Amino acid sequence: MNDNNTTIARLKEEVHAMCLRKGWGVDGVQNPQHVAMAMTVEMSELLEHFQWLEPEDVRRLMDGGDPERCAMIAEEFADVMIYGLQLARSLGIDVTGQILRKIGIVDRRPPKPGVPKR
Ligand SMILES: [Mg+2]
């Protein structure tokens, strides 16, 4: 399974199956308030891998020059996404629909003055 052959619906079910196996929540559904809070903790763990990096360190990451750090970032990214998928499943959020809707909103916003295009 990878991004090219897996649907978001399938990932939601994989995460739910893990929650059932682990005995988390009621019938594998955890309180979405708790899930949202846990998601921020995982986001902090992800950010920790970027703490105090210089721009050249980030460039090195992007160029594949620090695979160990990238692997740790990927693991924390997965933690964030797992909670995000749990949240989406428990609240009936259609991830694709909401992302496309939000892209439409962002596309209609005028560019902010002074924000660099990087
Ligand atoms: Mg973590």
C-alpha cells in the first residue's frame, strides 16, 4: 500500500482497525476532543525535529542529505495524520471534500502584501 494505490477511506479504516486492536476508545472511537489535543502534541514532536535548524540544514533535508532525520519526521507526520484520520472518521469529515473546499477558499483570497513567495 502506498499513496498511489490507497484511498483515504481505506486509511481511515486501517486507523480504526488499529484502535480496535489496541482497545482504544469506545468501539475504537476515541473522544475527538482528546484526539485533537493529542494531535497537537504529535505536531510538537514533529516540529522538534526542525528546532534550531539553519536554512542550509533544512535545504539539506529537502535534498535528501539527512535521511535519519527525515525518517523521524516521517514518523511524527504519521502520528499527526493518524490522529487527523481518527478525527475525520469520528466527526464524519470527508477529507478530500474538505481539502478541495479549502483550496477553493484559499484560491479566492487576494495575495497578502509583504508575504514572500517561497
Ligand atoms: Mg510521536
